[in-house]
Amino acid sequence: MKVETAQKLRQRADYTHKFNANTGRHGWLRLTPAYSVKIVEELMDRYDQPQRVLDPFCGTATTALSAAYRGHEGVTIDINPFLVWLGKAKTAHYSDATIASTHRICMRVMDAVRRDAIEPVETPRIHNINRWWPRESLNFLRKLRAGIEAESEHQSPERDLLLVGFCRTLIGASNAAFNHQSMSFKQDGQLHIPLNADMEAMFINDMRFVLDGAEDNPKKTGKVLLGDARMLSEVVDGPFDLVITSPPYANRMSYIRELRPYMYWLGFLDNGRDAGELDWSAIGGTWGIATSRLNDWKQPKDDFTHPLLDAPLSKIAHSENKNGRILANYVAKYFSDIWEHINSLLPILGKDSELHYIVGNSTFYGVLLSAEKIYEAMLRRLGFEGIRCCAIRKRNSKKELFEFDVSARWPN
């Protein structure tokens, strides 16, 4: 009965959104939906010989892990230290001894939690945290986090695995709903306050899932690095044969905002100011202080310009659109950052290397922003050849919104 209740809680958490934890070898905790994983795998399956693969926008290291399973060398970077940690945990090779040791530690943690034998960690300083978790759930999570800290060694593989399980449990027990593009909260009538016994069962089930996935990890591991996708040559050495990536979309969705429950609980964030600063440093960030700074942002003189971009920018910035000017600045800065990113890619590409950008178009005030065509125009201006754009899938109920695979070959 306890397991069944925990499963129902997990279903209520709605893991179908892009911040889900689906089943399968890539499903520990990921930002990309199942169809994107399928696209990455299909692209890599085209190659019989080992490739050196780069993903400049790590997410949860799906590309690097897919590469490792296929005998390729996968390298990925991200500006978010939480995603770098998670990517390393997800792509690491775990011995049978480590799996067994993690299981034993998990049992010790649960015993300490049940006996109240450990002082709970402080409540994370997430704004309005009781909207996320009822008091009983919050108390359990505080004790569970303290137990993991006490029973496992710092920076050990066992602690990494336990914390991945903890991340699954904390979002599964939350009042967050992921049935929209961005995270929202369930209505009062949908809220459920689980008993500690239910959450214990949830964490044990989550750890079973994580350990099963870790046991299946390939011996060849990916390389996950902290860095800025606009300055790639400062982070990685080329040449690369293949680039497969899905950059943030120009849709004002803040990944820092969406990831903040994990980042606060694991100590990667301590306050809203730091969250806003990190979001401003990322491509496409618009949360907190990032929004106010867009008012003062000025486009560089040598920036990318094109009628495909200029026309929608003018329409978005129209005086009749509330916040039109700041949103126009957001779109302009997004493509300015992408232009800088693609330019930084050139020195580390090998001859005849292949690129695949999984991107989505957007709308602002009813103005269609054809991001895929702008990516094509950027690649063409830089001298790429064989440029193609294939629609992958419809994004949501709006008929004009799609995801695309924009591909090209670097001939130099």
C-alpha cells in the first residue's frame, strides 16, 4: 500500500514535462523530453566509426551519455554548475561495489530519518517555500538531506547517486506541475500532503530506479565541463567531428527559475540575487535582475543583422505592445549571444564536421519569430555548407510552433 501511494504521488507530479524523470537509460533526471533523446540517438546511429562529439549546451548530458553508449567521445559544457554536477553524475561509470555501497548507505540514511537521529538541514531560502511543499513533506526532505550529508563522503560517487535520488523525490513530492511549457503550481484542490511513510517509499523507489540506471552506464564516460558556450575555445580543445545540441529557445523560459528547487536544496543557490545573476550570464535568461538589465542592453556594432530578425524585432517593439521594447531587447540579445556562440565554434571544428541544432520557433504578441531560419542565415553567412532545416514535431496547441533540426557541414 505504501508503494502504491508513492507511485500515485509520482504520477501527480507529472513527469511528462521536459523537467521530468522518465524511464530508460537517460531518465535519471533530465531537461529534454523523450522525443529529443530519440533524435540524438538516431543522429549518432548514422556513424559506424568513433566520432568526437560536442554538445555546447549540456542540459543533463543526454548527448554525452548517448555518445558514450555508442563508443564515441562525448564532450559537453554548461554555464550552470548544477547541470555540470548532474551531467558528471549521470555519465560516470559506477562499479558493482559502488552500487552496493550506495544501497547500504541509503538504508542507513533511512534508518536515521525514521529514528529522528539526525538534525535536519536548514530550510532552503526559496521564496514562499510552503507553496512548494507542505510542512510534513518539507520536514522529511530536511531530515533526508541531512542524512545523506552525514552518512556519505563529500564528493563521493555514493553521495552523487543519493543526491540524484533526492532530487527525484523532492520534485515528486512537490506541488509543482509540469503540464505546461513552464513550471506552475497545482490548485488548492489538487494538493496532497503525504505521510512520511509514503515519502520514505518514494525515496526508496527513486533510489532503486537511479541505481538500476547507474548499473547500466557504459564504461566509457563523457566529459562534462563548466564553461560559457560563447567562449568555447577557452573551455575545450578541438577538433570535433560532430556537434549535436539544443540551445535554449527564444521563449523567455528561464532554466534557472525552473531548476531552482534542485539548486537551492543542493547548495548551488542561496538567494534570489544569485539566481538572477546566473540567469543573466546564461543565454536566454530573463529572470529577476536579468529582466531589469535588458532595459539598458545595447546591441554590439558588429552584431548579426538580417531582415528575418530585423522585421520581427520592429513589430515586437511596437509602442502598442506592453513591454514590447524590453522583449525586443530580449530577442535581440538572444540572437546576439547565439551569433557569438556559433563564431566561437569555428576554431574547434574539424574538416567536414557536421552540426545539428535542435531549435524551436516562437511568437511574441502574435509575431512569429522563425528562429530556425535565423539559425540557417547565421550558418550560411559564416560559410557552412549543406544547410538543411527539417521540422521534427509540433510543439504545442499553437499551429505555427514547431521544433526543427537545423543541420550543416563545416568544409574548412
